Amino acid sequence: MKRLLIIMVAGVAAGMPLARADVTKITQVYDDAKAIDRFAEASKRGDLPKDIIERIVEQDIDFLRGKRTDGTFQYASYERVESGRIGDNYSVQPSADNEHLTKIDLRGDFVYRLIVELPSRRMMVTKNRKLWLDRVEVEYIPQDNSTAKSQTVKVGQWLAPGDVKTFELPEVGRQTTARIWMRADKKEGYGNVSLTLLKARVADNPDSPYAAVVANERALVKALDYGDAGSVRNLAGHIREGLQAEIGVSAAGIAAPPRGLEPIAPALPPAADSAAIVRELQTIEDLMTGTETERREGVDRLHQLLRRIRQ
């Protein structure tokens, strides 16, 4: 069943041309998929070089998404779905006047939620003690500009061991500092608090010309997790198909002539355009219901027909 689901993901059409990307880099992504296919073909059960392939795929995904130096993307954005966590534990000491507040900072990139939790225990065995949470401050730099923003949430509440408070951050920022102000009770003594920032997940934009290829790259990583060499080969093939038009490689894997010089079918006589288009579409329809080779030919003829119509 797992293999079937992986192969179904591969069925996503490779889709729109990648004309906006650097052809040299796209060629490298194409060659990476070709090399991965060869690794999977030669592998025996359990000996695929998983770590190396994953690093290659992640680098290719970053390129296809248009990753910038600040961690943002041209064709993807961050959504409020957990992809990881940043956290630490802190001790809050009481003050002499029982009024002084302790400031605790936690920083993270591309985070969207802060969790403040008082563990039930200190040092695994000793019962924890209550803490006063005065306020939460957030400073962040938005994804789309460099102007820092801030927000303060007044809490003013005692938290007992086992209590959890969750705070949604205003935006998923490129850089975020979450700051809490707390104090312990002088009579009871110090207490421990756990702070956690949830990292946002990267999602491809609906209008990205790279979305289908990236979907197959991500599915390939899952196939690696299962050690499914057959699915890895299948997905590597879909990735190459999705890049053929961009780098000028035919379905047979042979370099195609430069764009604008393709040996397309003869132009249709003006007076017979409509009838000829219908006949060509019928031929394409027949090819699309045939063998894999015939379906590839049908796709190629459809592309040629569309170019002729646009001329």
C-alpha cells in the first residue's frame, strides 16, 4: 500500500515549462535524477546511499523553489504547519522583594507559535513550583521586508506545574525573538519553565511552475525512507520528464535541436486548418490510449500542434 501511494504521487503531471530557471542548473537537476535512477537500478535491498541522495534532492528542491539567501523562496512560502521545534528549559529564581521579573529570550527562524509550559517535575524527581507569567513580547522581521515589528501580550497569571499556555505569533517571520517575563514565589522557591517555538512548514505556491517536479522530488525522499528502489526509479523518471522541455531533451533522452529550430510537422494549409487540426487531434487521442511509447509520441505531437496553432 505504501508503495502504491508513492507511485500515485508520481502521477502528478510534470506540467508547466521551466523557462524561468537557469538552464545550466536545471540540467544539473535533470542529471541528478538520472544518477539517482542509476543508483536505484544497481542497488540491492537496503544499500541505497540514502543520506547522499537526500542531500542532493534537498539541494535540488531548494533551487526549484527559488531559495534566497535570507531563507525565503520565490515559488514557495511558509505556512502554519509544524515542521520542527526549537526549545529549552529555564530556571526562574525568586527575588528579594518578590516583585522582580526575570526575562527569558528564545530565538528562531520562520516560527509561528510559542508554547510556555511548566513541567510537573524539576530534575526529573522534584515537584515543580508555580511561576507568575507577567507578559509575552514578540519581535520579528516579516518575510517580505526588513522592518522589524513587535507585539506584547499581557498575561498576569500564575501557572501551576503541568499548565501550558500557547501564543500564536502575528506572522511567520524570517527572524523571531520571543521574550517572556516571569517570577517565582519567594516562599515556595524557584521553578522551571519550558519554552518551545514551532517552526513553519514550506509549501509550494499554487502558481509555481516547479510544483509538480518538487512534488515528485519530495515523494522520492519518502520512497528512500521505505527503501523502495522501484518507486525511486519511477519518480526519478517523472522528474526527468518534467525537465525535458526546459533543457531541450526529447522523450527518448536525445538532445533536441535548439528552440525555434525544432523540426515540427509541416504547417497546415490555411484553407484546411480546421479539418487538419481535428484529424491531428484524433490521431493524438488514439496514441494516448496506446502503449507507453505511443503515449509519449502523442504528448509530443500535442505540443507541436499547440505551437503551430499559436504561430
